[in-house]
Amino acid sequence: MKIVTILGARPQFIKAGSVSREICRQQGLGEDITEIIIHTGQHYDANMSEVFFDEMQIPRPNYYLGVKAKTHGAMTGEMIAKIEEVLVSEKPDWVMVYGDTNSTLAGAIAASKLNIPVAHVEAGLRSFNMQMPEEINRILTDRISSALFCPSQVALDNLTQEGVEFWKPRAEVVFSGDVMFDGAIHYKNLCSKPENVLIDGDYILCTIHRAENTDNISRLEEILAALNEIAKDRKVILPLHPRTKKLIETNSFDTSNLTIIEPVGYLNMVWLIINCSLVMTDSGGLQKEAYFFSKRCVVLRDETEWVELVSSGSNVLVGCNKHKIIEAASKNYNSKFDESFYGKGNACEIIVNYLIGK
Ligand code: UD1
Ligand code: UDP
């Protein structure tokens, strides 16, 4: 049984790392399963890519396609062509894609056109905002996938609403739980304090990179103004995505009160989450990780795919309004972890067992 895994962006390394570990475990038990990894090259800086393979002991990619920093069409198109070449020669039984990036969609299109079944990890999530590139990627990927692994009940319900019943027999929906929950459990005991960052008390952990906030310069300006204001009284640590870094530099936004650091590896990131007093982010993954570690999270977006965290009161949606952001940050209490949202921490095992037909 051969699986080709398609990766390209930071959150995919983190998600796929846990599934690769489970594949290795099953190999150790004598299962006949091989994983071939294709890295599209979408994220390419060492601190956006290599660090995760090093630290998380993710098997090195067998193929590196080197497709980087292009427009959506050029990037996705070049990825499809290059992935297709590899799939034609590797002839896998399954192609596995993660999440909702351009690498996800490219992998799903290349495989499905070759009639290779696609397994989509993190299927069924919806923001219902078609302005988001991620929403387009995830809807299209789900529609052409054969195994739809849902991280949450809401994701499963979304697919039911879209009529997944009628996509049968090609498509099957499986509630797996969230592979990021498996990862959080595994890495919480391996995490480490980042060096070269002075941390001596309370701090807020923040990330911003989503297109909806960074493509729209006035949104980014307002969010940064709010964070800079909050940082007058409380330390705000911002590991900065290269996309946002470029925009801050080009527009000379005032970030003088913020503690801006380079993107960190996952072991440092988990430490930063566990030890912070509040998370503020537009990241999909970080919204949940805050919850896994019982931290309240202020979501710098107008909507979210992780709606159960908002309705349960752990996370609050504030969009880009400066006053709302400042007010939300002042309400500081920890959330309560309720593990039933994202499975039992065995999502990777459920996924791998499904693929090998157990
Ligand atoms: C992508 C995903 C987004 C995901 C995010 C995770 C798409 C459409 N978007 O967004 O869903 O949340 O990854 O982080 O797939 N850059 C560098 N070095 C890098 C990577 C990026 O400098 O290693 C810069 C480049 O200027 C690039 C820009 O960041 O043009 C945007 O990168 P891209 O991969 O297109 O989108 P992300 O914003 O990272
Ligand atoms: N992350 C990290 N280092 C950082 C910032 C984020 O390891 O400097 C991790 C974060 O903990 C989460 C994942 O990257 O596991 C989320 O990726 P990102 O926010 O880039 O993408 P999204 O989840 O929004 O698609």
C-alpha cells in the first residue's frame, strides 16, 4: 500500500508530522505501507519549513517541487503539473492532502484527474466566506476527494448539508477527530522555551498572516494599531509570518511596542502557547491549539471554521475593529478544555487504519 502525501505550507508539516509518525508505528507492527512525501515548496524559508522536518522528525520529502511565491493561478497550476509527473511515476494507492492551501487543491486536482483516490485530512470545514482563498480550496478539494476525514462534528454536518450522501459511492465521510489534537498531546512534553526572547512574566501570544487581514492594508493597519496599544501595558509576542513582515516594512506601520520575533519552530511554539496568558490570532491552527492548552483566544477574523470554540465561549471573534480587539484582550481568563470537540487524540490512527483497510 503506497500513500503519496502532499505538503507545502507550515500547518501541513505540523499536521502531516503526526500522521507520518503513525505510519511509521504501523510499519513497525509489520503493516505493508509506504509513504512518499512531496513538498511543493510553497513555504520555503528555513523557519517556515525545514525547522519542522528537523524538530518533529518528519521523514524528509522524497520530492521537492520548488514552486514558491506566485499568484494563486500560477502557483496552483505549476504545482498541478509537477505533482502529476510524480504521481504518474509513483502510481500510489492513495494521495493524502491536508487542510486548505493551494498545495492541498493542487494535489487533489492532480490525483483525481489520474483517478487516484484522494484522502482529505481536515475535510468539511467551512467559513462560508467565498472571498477567502482557503474556502475555495477546501470546497473544491472535498468535492473531488474519496476519503473525507472530518476533525469535528460541525465539519461532518457541513458535508451532510452539502449533500455528501449523493457523492457516494466514490466518497466516504469519516469522523476522525483532529490530527492537531493528537500532535498537541504528543508535543506538550517535548516543548522548549525559545532562546533569544526575553520572557519574564505575563505575555500575550499573537500571530497574523491571513490574506483577509494582510491583503487589505487598512485591516492590517487597524489590527496592528490595536495590538500596539495593548502592548503599552502587556507584553505582546508576535512571531511574524514573512507575508506580514514584508507588509509592515513596506507600509512603515508602528509596531514599536510589540515584541516581534522570527517565526519559531513547533516545539518553541507549543511552549509559547502553554505559558502565555492569552492568544490573539487569525490562524486556523492556533485557534484550536489555544483551546487544547486551555487558553482563551481572541480571533482576529470576522468568521471562523472552528465555530464550536466561539459558541462554547473559549474563543471570541472580533474582526479588525480596534476597540473590540482592545476590549476583548482586557477580558483575561483561561478557557476550559472539553476534548469532545476534536476526537480522542487518536485521529491519526483512525486515518491510517482506514487507508490500509483495517
Ligand atoms: C498560506 C495559505 C494559508 C495558510 C498559510 C499558513 C494559501 C492560499 N494560503 O498562506 O491558507 O494559512 O499558508 O502559514 O495556500 N513567504 C516567504 N517565505 C516563505 C513563505 C512565504 O517569504 O517561506 C512570503 C512570500 O512573499 C509569499 C507570501 O509570504 O508570496 C505568501 O505566501 P503563500 O504561501 O502564498 O501564502 P501564505 O500567506 O503563507
Ligand atoms: N506556528 C509555529 N510557529 C510560528 C507560528 C505558528 O509553529 O511561528 C504553528 C502554530 O502553532 C500552528 C501552525 O503553525 O500549529 C499554524 O500555521 P499557520 O498559522 O501558519 O496557518 P493556519 O493554521 O492559519 O493555516
